[in-house]
Amino acid sequence: MNPALRAVELSKRFGSFTAVDRLNLEVERGEVFGFLGSNGAGKSTAIRMLCGLLQPSSGRAEVLGIDVARDPEAVKRRIGYMSQRFSLYEDLTVEQNLRFFGGVYGLHGAKLRERMDWALAMAGLETRQELLTGALPGGWKQRLALACAVLHQPQVLFLDEPTGGVDPISRRRFWRLIDGMAEQGVTVFVTTHYLDEAEHCHRLALMHAGRLVALGSVDRLKRVFADRTVLEVAAPRVVEALEAFGAADWVEETSVFGTRIHLVVRDAEQGRRRALELLERADNRPATVAPIVPSLEDVFIHHIEAEAERREAGR
């Protein structure tokens, strides 16, 4: 079976600026695929090209076997798209927004009513049909936007940072809805910069400065630390400690996580002993050093720094 979507050397340039640089990936049908990266990494530009909303500068993209550049309208009829910015009509009621988007997707009569009832139940908005959309709390707005995006039962759903600015409880409910759709065979392509959300995805693509820097399942991505250890360090003077560890030849990587420092070392016990000795010599106490399970944030920082080194070496 062909993948739900495929990108081959897909690029987008705006003048001299390259927003997406030779993106290559495939997403399987029924997969929840996460597109992870910081703001400005190229995620939204890539998703707009895949949706047929933005013409690529070079390369090729296919969605459900359709060439996006050649027939973007055919792609748009078969996908659902929820943009990064809330795009529903705030002066319409919940029901009016659903009815409007149902008409856009070619739904009418009994079929439209059936799909509206399903969407309202799915989003938990059955008792709020008459409320103005602009008066809804942020989490409800996002659920309504999702309901409008899937009203026509698309095979592929694109979600561009769907939970931005939404409270944690609403985010959790939103992801339960996404998981439910994936179980029904819908392919979900979601961009996010929330690393905890990425754990819901079957696979992840890590983007940085327009380039794909890593691709795989969460477990596979974390294997970058398989033969090394991540130590978490707590000390009173964090900046001073970070500079000292950065100059130590036995420390492979350093990063700051709030008031803590993460060190990547080859040997856990030897690294812990050396870290404590370094802090003691600097009288940077009381201090604790302990091995931890690497997080996705550790993985992401590792790949960003590695990509920065590759670019610097290629200059």
C-alpha cells in the first residue's frame, strides 16, 4: 500500500531565505506522525506545501498518491486541515460554523446533519450549539476547529500546532480525540513544539532551520544516548558550573534545563565522581549529581547542536 504522504527533496525558498531545505519523508496510513521543532524551524511552511496551500520551490510531494503541485484542489478535498491560527468565524454560533464548513465540503441534508451530530459529540459540544464561537474558552475553540476539520471524514488530517495557548487539561482531551481518530485509520500529521505531546506520536521528525535532522520513533530517537549517560546536576551557581563543565574534556555535551544542568558522559560513575569533584573544588555547593533517563528535550538539543556543528564545518 502506498504511504499516506510522501515528500521527496521538498524545498521552499523566499528570495535568498530557505524555509524548508530538501525534506524527505514518508508517513504511513493510520500513523500519528509528529513534526517537531522550535518556532521558525520550517514546520508550518512544510505542512502548507503538503496541504496544497503553498507551491514548492523544488522537489515533489504526494498525498494519497496525488501530486500536490499538479492537483492541489484534489488534495484539499481529501484532507482535513487545522491551521496554527484559529480560523473559524467567531461571530457565528458553533452550529453555524459546522453547517458552513459542511457546505464547503459538499455535505447537505441528512448527511450534513448526521456528520454535525457526530462532530458535536466527538468534541463534547452537544449542549453548546447556540453559543457564539467567539465566546468559547480556548480549549473549546480548538475542539470546534478540529470538528470542522474532520466533518467530511478526511483520510489525512493535518494539525498545525493545534494546542498552542491551550491549558494542559484541554490539551490532554484534545490528544485523546487525535488518538481515537488514528484508531479509526485516519492518518494524523501534527506539528508541535510541546515535547510532552510528541510522546503520543508513533514517529517523529525533528526539524531545525528548515532541515530534517532526525526521524524515528521516540524510543529509537532516544537511542542516541544508548552507549552514554545523561547526568543531571544541581548546584547553587548554575552559570559558573555550566562554564566549568563545558571546558572539561570528559564531558561530551552540556545543556541547561531550568535550574539544572544535563551532562552527557561516557561512564556514569566516573562522570558523577568527576562532576562532584569539580563542583567541590569551586566551592559550588551543596550539589547533587545523578544519572537520569534522557528526555526528548535531551534528544532534540543533541541533534540541534550536531546540526549546528555540521553547518559550521561545511562553511
